[in-house]
Amino acid sequence: MRKPRITVIGGGTGISVILDSLRKKDVEITAIVTVADDGGSSGELRKNIQQLTPPGDLRNVLVAMSDMPKFYEKVFQYRFAEGDGVLAGHPLGNLIIAGISEMQGSTYNAMQLLTKFFHTTGKIYPSSDTPLTLHAVFADGTEVVGESNLTSKSGMIERVYVTNTYDDKKPAASKKVVESILESDMVVLGPGSLFTSILPNLVIEEIGQALLDTKAEVAYVCNIMTQRGETEHFSDSDHVQVLHRHLGRKFVDTVLVNIEPVPHEYMDSNQFDEYLVQVEHDFQGLQEQVPRVISSNFLRLENGGAFHDGELVVDELMQIIQVRK
């Protein structure tokens, strides 16, 4: 019998936790990674190298899915110091991805080479092979352009959409992305920033349609904390409602919700200043939107931050897969 096929969609930091635990299971994994990041090192590189899809999230996913020795990982993740001129702030891995993307003619091709080089468990695809620009339309009708500019505007985001950064063509999914979604047994969304890590993938029309058409179980891992400029005052039900609104109908089958309280004043407000308070629960609202709600302790406290425990989340996902067989 073939292994279960699981596709994980989102941004690098959030989904890396899930991917690191999933690769230890007997499953076929595909990661589909957002390419709308325009801040930090990724933003600087995409300004200087046109047609480069931002490498930061792809770098984190590559590390999570690789069995590279810890020393190699430290080298790949090394970030140049502030006094290093034009290299300041750039992780070495971002420069490697950028260089190989140029050498291979696309980020998609670069990731296929790097997954072999680093012996990753599974496939990694950028959601699009061209850099995308994120647009956020707020409830008052104003629009903010660029992911890194979202927190500069206060108010409720009504919807987001993406455009190609360097031409007027319609954003298109990378090769094999749609095929992967349609052939999966399960598609996992998140965890990660709702408007900047998850939705920039889903609003690419081909990807959104594939999620509506797939027979796979679609599971959403809801964030533990609300996020400044994105999901302030959101309940878990609000997160799901936003996903459904963007694709025009209900498509999420299962929501995983952490119910373990984050200790009062635990979060390091200096290091994690974008995260505000724990997401409130609205189980009635969730049950009206999705067939299955799994509420459990998925919490991992580390270095002043509240994260998902990848092992606990993946154990629940594997149970769902077993039931579907």
C-alpha cells in the first residue's frame, strides 16, 4: 500500500514545526511555501534580483525537512552581522538559494536541486515561480500594498489578494502545486499568520480552486496567539470564517485548536511584540463551519514564546489519516 500523501501550505516559520515532525512519519510530504514576503533579507534580495522569489520561508522549510547535521544547519542559517555592509542581516542560506535560483533559471528549479543536496524528506514547491506582491483591503475601503506594510495600518482587514510584482500577468501556481493538492490524502493549512503566510497561497486562483476540488481532508491548524495588524480580537471561528470568505464557500474539514492556556505574562514582549493575546474560543461558531473540531493541548512554551508542539499536532493528523483509510 502506498504511503499517505500530505501537503502542507503556509509560510516558513509556522509550518516548519509541523514539517519537522511529519518527516519522522511514514508519509509522503509536500510543502507549498508562500512567496509574497517583502521584508527583511528576502525583501532586500528581491529588490536587487528581479524575478527572484523571496527565499526566507523556503530556507526555513528546507531546514525543517532536511536531515542535515546540526553544524550544516547552523552554517545555512548563519546571519551576517550588522557591521557587514551590504551583507548585513542576510542569512547565508538566502544567498545560496538566490544564487542557485539564478544559476538554474528559477526558484522552483533551485528548490528541486537543494532538496536533493540536503536529503530532504519530501518535496518543496514555492507557491508561485514569480515574486508576488500582497495587497490588503481594509474594512474602511483603504488598501495597503506589501506584506511588510500591513502593520502600519490599523483596522480590520477585509480581504487580501496578490499580483505579480514585475508584470501584469495573472499570478500562477508553480509546476506540480495543483497536482499535489489534488492527489493528496490530506492538506494542512498552517500554523502561521493568516493574512501573510496562509492566504497569499490560497488567493492564487489555481491553488484556491484546487482546494475546493480536492477530495483530500483539509485541516486548518489555528494560531495560538492573535497577531498585531492582522488578527487582533479574532476568535478561532473568525480565522476559519476568513478562509471560507476568501474562497467563496466552506472547504475546511477539520480545525485543530489549542485549549491549553498560555501562562499570564509569559510572552516575551520584546522578542514577540507582534503577538498579543491568546486566541479566544468560539466552539459554536466553529461547529457551524466545519465538520470536525479537535481541541487539545498543542502548546509548547519556549524562549518566551508560545508555539505549537509539532509532535502533538502531527499525532492528531495521523489519527485522522488512519480513520480515512
